[in-house]
Amino acid sequence: YLTRAMAAGAMPYLARALQRGTDRLADAVVPTFTNPNNLSIVTGVPPAVHGICGNYFYDPVAGEAVMMNDPRYLRAETILAAFSRAGATVAVVTAKDKLRRLLGHGLVGGICFSAEKADETTKAEHGIDDAIGFVGRPLPPVYSAALSEFVLAAGARLLETVRPHVTYLSTTDYVQHKHAPGTEAANAFYRMVDGHLARLDDLGATIVLTADHGMNAKTDAAGAPRVVYLQDALDRWSAEAPARVILPITDPYVAHHGALGSFATVYLPAAADARAIGERISRLPGIEAVLDRREACRRFELPEDRIGDLVVIAGRDAAIGTRATEHDLSGLDMPLRSHGGLSEQRVPFLLNRPTPGLAPSARLRNFDAFDVGLNLAR
């Protein structure tokens, strides 16, 4: 997206900034979903340590699948909370409210609110009254580019007034779910982003720009969704004691992707032959990899107690569903684009400052953002 936008002249500030700054790629956390990666970025550690391994997971204690947006699931302190305890002023603005409580957990003072619920902020809960009035923009629709623009505008307004020592801004992937790189709509979005980045730079910020995941079309040659309905397949193979498929992409905002991503975890009945079922799943068209729990958690640094017996990953052009009847695709007014797998792991890692101490061959993770920005940027 950034490369195509810069080539089209839509991001003149970023193009200039990268000439003197840092232009690298990094690996996101797998599964390449919002919650695991945002929490890795703000803790500096993988999900095996902080515990957040999806937007949604099966909670064996509760005996049900639940949203993973409650701070009780978090097993590590955030860098943001540590800074606030040390007396630094910290500000967090996220697009959707699903992340706010996790990102703001443990903050001492500071500001933490979402663009989605900016009309509900209070000093007591969010550190700021009337965020709408403060930012000077109307409440944006949750399914819109304006949601991300509100986040960036809030970041600039905070730097103009409060001057936080550390600010964390998390945008939404609505535009990327809808539009491919280089399209008119995508370039218009990145032109808007570029203007806000320039403003943040003017205000003196060291900017670290990275992502929670990439994005790919999950379609066939005709543009129709290419989906492996895994629960349907498992039901056909064993109706007596069916396995249970959990899709960690699931959250309250599924209109733009139909809860279809490229990563799933499978809980098997006690007597099931995991190896045989895994081999059978691996032969389904569109599946890239099937790993047992231990191997998946070792390879992707995931918490074993929050992952099913099998992890299933689809290829670049395919997504995984449960049953066809359980996915509402009526909201897909554009060809399906989504994320979650290995194909969405490579993300930008950019700074508006040079980092002479960063080895050219060093592997970067997106959760190196704070370390590089605070300790290596010049």
C-alpha cells in the first residue's frame, strides 16, 4: 500500500522522510490479527508471554468461546503502563473500542480512548472529557476511513496540547479490507495518512510506523470468495463426536470480512486421531499448513493453554470459515480481502529518524517498535 501510494505521489511526506529515516520490513505475530499484534507491540513480547492469541478464543475455564478483549486475559504489563508508573505522560487512541481496555490496562493517569466511542469519554475513565470537542471532528462511523483519520487527528491534537512523552495510535483496516493497493480509494486513504504524519513530524515526534498484519485478496480468479468451510468438513467426517473450529478473527465488526480469515484452531474430541485428521485437513484445497498444538505454539510463540489441538492456516488467496450457514457475506460489497495467515506476516517498519545502530541484517518484529524508536533512533 505504502509503496504504491508513494509511487502515485500520494505520500510526499513519507517519501521524503524515508530518504533520511529508516525503511525496513518486519514480521508480525501469527496469527496475523489485531489483538495479538497490538498487544505484542505494546508489551514487546510474543503471545506466549502476554497471553493474547486472538480476537476470540475458547476459554476452557468458562467452557465457551469468548472475545479476548478483557484485561484479565493479559499476562504481561504493557510498556505504556510501565512508562506511566515511572511518571511519563502517556496517551493511547485506538480506532475501535475492542482494544481500548487492553491497551490502557495498568495506565496510571494518562489518556486512553477510542475513536468509535469518542462521544462517551470522561475524565475519570478515559483521562479526557469530551474527546469529540477536543479533537474538533464529528463522531466517525465505525466502518469508514474517517475512523482512522479521527485517531491520527487526535494524536496531532494531543501533541499540540498535552505533549505526551509516549503516544500510541492504532488505526483500523477497513480501507484495506475493501480496496487493493494502488487503487484510487487506497491512495486517497494514504494521502490522508501522509498529511497527519507530516503534522506529527512538524510537532517534533519520533514516528515509528508499523502494522499488526498485512492484507490479501481471498478470492478465486473470478473474484468470488475462496473459503474452506472447515467445520462443515469436520462434521462430514465425524458426525458422532464432531471437532470444534474456533476462528480467532471473530470480533463485533465482521461486516467487511464476514469473520473469514486465514487462521483457525481446532479442538478435537478426546478419542480423535489428531495426526490423521490433520493430514486430512491439509489435503483440502486452499490449506497451506496444519500443525499440532505443540509445534504451532513453538513455531509461532503462542500460549499452549489457549490454543486448540490443531492449528490450520490457509494460503495467500484463501480464508477459513466454520459452516457456510454461519457466515453472513451480505456485507461484502467488494471482493473478499482478509488476513490471519503467514502470507500477511510481513509488514512495514518505518521511522522518520535514522537508526545507525540497527544492523542491516537484523530480523525485526513489529513488536520491536518501542525498542527501536526509544533506544536506536537518532
